[in-house]
Amino acid sequence: MAYLLPQIDYGDSIPNLIILALIAGVVNGLIKPAVKALSLPLTMMTFGLFGLVVNALLLLLIAVIANGVGIDFSVGGFPPDFGLGAIIAAIIGAIALSIVGAIAQIVVPD
């Protein structure tokens, strides 16, 4: 498992995996339907992409519950680090999109 997802650490123990599977089953069976129903408007506005955020947050909830039970389970890489580099990249991307949009308006008029 560590070869496929190196950011997820469960302590390399089979009993830990069984308990994590039980916790994930309870979270996915009881909490996920309610969260999906409450986030339906956002999911529709983002064409389903908000579902990825919901799944990531539920995985973090499973990690919090597992750590509360005493299982060393950690999920790395989420939430992402939105540092200065990410903000600069977003601004440059927005400028590039506006330039391409303006050129497209000139080339293909309405």
C-alpha cells in the first residue's frame, strides 16, 4: 500500500487496517449521505468537482477518528499548501486566460 499511496500512513498493521475499514464503513454509511445531500447545490454548480472535496474531507474525518481511537493513521498532502507560489500561478493563469479570451473575441466575432 505504501508504494501506491505514500502520503497515507496506517502503521503497517493488519488489525489497524481492519479497524480503519470499520471506521470508513461507518463514516461512508452514516455521514457521507447527509454530507452529499447538503452539498448537492455546490456539487451541481461545480459539475461534480466539489464531490472530490467532500471525499477528501471525509478521509480526513476518518483520520481524525482513527487517531482518537489510538490508530496511527495520517493523510499527507491535504489540505494543500496555498503559498505565495500558488497565488502567483493563479494570477498568471488568470491573465493568460483573459488574453486568450480577448484574442478569441477578435478572431471569432459574435
